[in-house]
Amino acid sequence: MSPPANDGAALHLAAALNAREGADRASNFFWAPVSVLTRADGSEERFPHLVTDRAKPGVIAVNQRAVRFVNESSSYHHFASAMQDAAENAPCFLLCDAQAMKRYGLGLARPAPVNNDALVAAGYLHKADTLAALAQQLGLDAQTLSETVARYNRDAAQGVDREFAKGGNSYNRAMGDPGHQPDACNAPLLSAPFYAIKLYTGDLGTSRGLVTTADAQVVNTQGNPIPGLYAVGNDMDSLMAGTYPGPGITLGPGLTFGYLAACHLAQHSTH
């Protein structure tokens, strides 16, 4: 997901100056689930599943054993982290029924009245009249998938998710549909056709980076500031120690330490 130009060149340049790099974190990267459309010319379009679909009613994720493994309404970082907890979780599949597709869409597939047949033809969006047929397309065990959906449906009909607590807190529900009753995040998958897309783990950026002072000056391995060298944003060692409390957690520190670096430069400039 990160732009191709983000190749770590700044970290290599800083290393040549004996810059200090942060220690291993809870996670050295920030993650997000991504779906990939391969165009007719062979190029690819990547769609980050941040807030538009995973938390919506009538949408669930299953792994390669056709079982759920995560709270779909959790943050994209936590969702993709769960994908890495077991080999069978990545890639995984995001599923919905016709009602959810009509209302919310799924990945690059848009809600009604948009026609998504081109995405089906491209192999990005899977569509089938039954769960068994959908399982066959995805290479999943049909009986297990049917049991997984039935188990979820029993809870969702009551507006709860006893397995993974989808919609279990205010953050989860903020990503759902506040107009859906009795719950913003849960609804049974009942109406055909059924849809699915494949999700891969994608990275938003690094959480481990260059250690700095409070003024964003990069320090060397002895802990002393390197004159004229500053780091902000994802090049700077994350204040969050590899955790991801909420969206934009790299933006606030990036703006703040960019300002502090500029102030320090202005105060100490000889020109």
C-alpha cells in the first residue's frame, strides 16, 4: 500500500551518520487489509479496507478454513494483525449478501445502483447464488462456510456477535451503519446472491524509525543530537511504541514534530 518511492532511503542515509534506530516495537509496521484488482493491461489497483465495508451489517471475514477469526469492525491495523496471527488467515475473504452489497458495496464494488459486473469478470469480485457455490469459487469447504454463516446469523439476528464482539464498542459502531437496527454492525447474511473478495495484508508505514530529541533532532548511537539532521513522520521512531490507538496516529505526531523541527531550525539558524 505504501508508495513505491518509500524505499527507506532516508534511513540508510541516517545510518551512515551513525544515527540511532529505535528498538523493536509491539509491531514495527502499521498494517491494513488490502484487496487487489488486476486490470486487463496487467497493472494493479489496490484498495485499502479502512472504514467503508468491514464494520457494516451483513459483512464478515473468513480465513482459508472458512471460519471467522477476527472482529471485522476493529481498526484496520488490528484486523491485518489478526491476519498475521496464523498462516491460514492470510489471505482471507470478506463476504456479504445482496442486501449489504446494495447498501454499502464491498471494496471496489460500489453500492446500488452501480453495476459491478466488470469486477466479477475481472476476478476481483466473486458472486454466487448460494454459499456452497461461493465456497467452491473461493476454494473453501462448503459445509464449514455454511456453518460459519449460520452461526453468525443466529447472533446477528439478535444484534450481537458472541464470537468476536463485532460492534462491541463505540469505535466499532462508528464504522458501522448507525441507521441499522438493532445494531450498527451486525445483520444476518440471508439474501442471494452472495459476494466475496480476497484480502491481503498491506502496510501503511513503519512504526520503528530514528530516535530523536523533543525538537525532532536525530540522535546518534551515543544519544547525542546529530547537527542539522531531523526526522519527523514515519521516519521518526513512533511515540506509540508500535500500537495503533486510532486512525491518523501518524499524522498528529508528524505535524507536531514538523513544527517543532522548524522552530528549532529557525532558532539555531546562522543565516
